[in-house]
Amino acid sequence: MKKKILFAIDSLDVAGAEKSLVTLLTMLDYTKYSVDLMLFAHGKLLEELVPKEVNILRPLDYTKFSELNLKQALIYSVKNFDYKMLTSRINYSLEIRKKQYSNPQKARVYWQCVSNVIEHNPKEYDIAISYAQGVPTFYVAEKVKAKKKLAWVNVSYRLNKEDKEFQQQFYNQYYKIVAVSESAMAVFLETFPVYLDKMEVIYDINNPDLISKMAEIGESYEDQFVGIRILTIGRLAHQKGYDIALEACKKLKEQGINFRWYSLGKGPLKEEITTYIKENNLSENFILLGVKANPYPYIKNADIYVQTSRFEGFGLAIAEARMLNIPVVTTRFDAVYNQMGDEKNGLVVDMNSDAVANGILRIIQDKQLQKRIINYLKVEKKGNVEEIEKFYQLIDQSNTKECMAK
């Protein structure tokens, strides 16, 4: 009999954890596993890449309700004589406006406001996996029945006392907690040292054959630009260090470099970034391309990949650039040395615009360094499909400790 597995993640928008999950799903042996997928937002770009064997569960009632405009939500509530979801939605909306919340804080406030109207999953699973922090972790812990529950930690973040205490009640219900790198595990254990014996490390799975094939299909740059193409992939958010990238871009322009710096991503800082670009006359130098379901032709046709992140659990886009033999310039975030060798497959620089700009200049101007890095990239180990064996070992362990949500 097939093992029943549930994965839960916020959505399948284009980001590192989401791409990692889709890659994992494409590699699973569906003769052994029956897989359900719970999403808290539907219709995102990567959904079309989910294997047909995966059953994407219908949206939660509250997910559908939250997509209604306020007038529609009020009509729905009056028609059904049920105001619980409307009250939860208003409470969350009012609370989130009170101050600037971090992502972990937003997830806590969301769950505190709406968990009472989130229905339980009616099935019972052998394995239930929260593949992201926050709401998926709370949902699997509280709303799912499973013999074993596994939580993925795919970003390095630190929690204040209130969020630590809130999240601990959910992590207590997990059999194992999986970090995507040793550094992500170390940061997590700074907050939750009590979980040392529960921790495992399984890297985000990268399949170089799949990425190489996808790099040959689909759209790429269409501007006919002749010069140095620089690419950054990442959500337009503080974590990704776009302020550092923009300042570095300005410095490169001041030095007369013939380049364009492209960004693939969307996020809350789009307006701020757009304003900076206009005010600093960088419209021909820093190009926002939005999100692309298939970013690999853009990576393949770039000259340099740049990551200006402040923190990452692993840095999946860097791994993808490496698999396509593109030199990398990256800031020195927590997990960077899990895959980067400074002066080997790229340059690891300090977390400021001067260091980033100088790193890019070195790659452009030092042809011997550029050649040495590309030659190294061509022969270094690509991908880590063997990580799937760690995943199988974890879910097939004989210990079937019960961790049923109450």
C-alpha cells in the first residue's frame, strides 16, 4: 500500500523554497507514495510544473473567502448567517495595520486571528510535511492528522521572545525538523536549542539535467542590448538587499561600465526600488523584469549572477547560476559557504555596495579571473539529486511515532 504524504506550503510562486519543492515532487517515486499538496494561495506560476500524480487539494474555505472583496465578503456572511470568517478577516486587517511586522510576526498574527475558521484536513496521513515556516507549520501541527510530522526550515531568521514562545507550541508536535543547510540549522538552534536532537539537514534539491533542459526553452532578454548582462533573482524585499544592489549599480554607472543589471522578482519594495531607479537615472541600467516561471534562459544568457542577500537558508538561485556556469558575486550571508568557494566558482564579498561593485568590476576587467572561474564551474560537481535518498530515508524510517494533531 502506498504511503500517504501531505506537503503544505504558502503557494507555488517563483521563489527558492517553492522551486525546491517542485523539484522534489518531480523526483518522487509515485509507485510508493500517494501525495497531496495544500496551498494557501492558488494560481501561482509554478503550479503548472507540479507532476500530474500530485493531488492539489481544493482551497480552504477561508482562502476562498479572503479572495472576495469586502462587499462580496459581507454579502456572503449575511447570506450564510455566518460572520466568523468576516470577523477573523477584519481582526487580522486591523491588527496588521498597527505597526510594521516582520514575516514571522505576520504569520503569528494571521494564525491568532484566523485559525479558528481554518477547517481540519479530513484525511489521515502517514507523513505530513510543512515545507515552509509560519502558516504551513502552524497548519500541519494543528489541523492535520499524521503518524509523523516533519517541518522544513528553509530560511535563516531569528525570533523575538513572543514569537519563539508562540512557535514552540507547534514545533513540539513535529517528529523531525529539517534545515536546508548547516547554517540554517545553526541559526534555528540559536532560538530553539531544545530541538537539537530533532534536527536533520537536507539541502534543497537541484537537478542539473532539468535546469539545463529548461534553460534551452522559453523567453529570455528581448532588448537587443550589447554589453555586460548582470542578473539578480529574488523577492523585492529587505532580505534580498536590493538597496545594496542599487547603490552598486549606481557606482558601476559612474565608472562608465557598459552594463545592464536585470532583476527577476516581485515584492513589497517595488515602488521604492522604482523610485530610486528614476531619481538616480538608472532606468537604462537597472531593469525590473517581474517574475518568470522559467528563469533559466535568463540565467544562461547572463554574464554575471549577483546575490546581495542579507540572509538565506541556502541560496537556491546561486546554485542554479552555478549549474549553468555563470560566475557569481555574492554577499557573505550565513549560508554562503555551503556552496561558494571564494575565488573559485565566484567571489564572496562584504555586505555593502562598494564590495559588490568592486567584485563585479573584478569579474568584468580581470579576464584571467573570469576564465578561471568559468573553467572551475564547468568541472565542479553540479546539483545534488542524491539528497532525495536522505528524504526517502527520513520518511521511510521504521519509527512511526504518533504525533496526531488534537
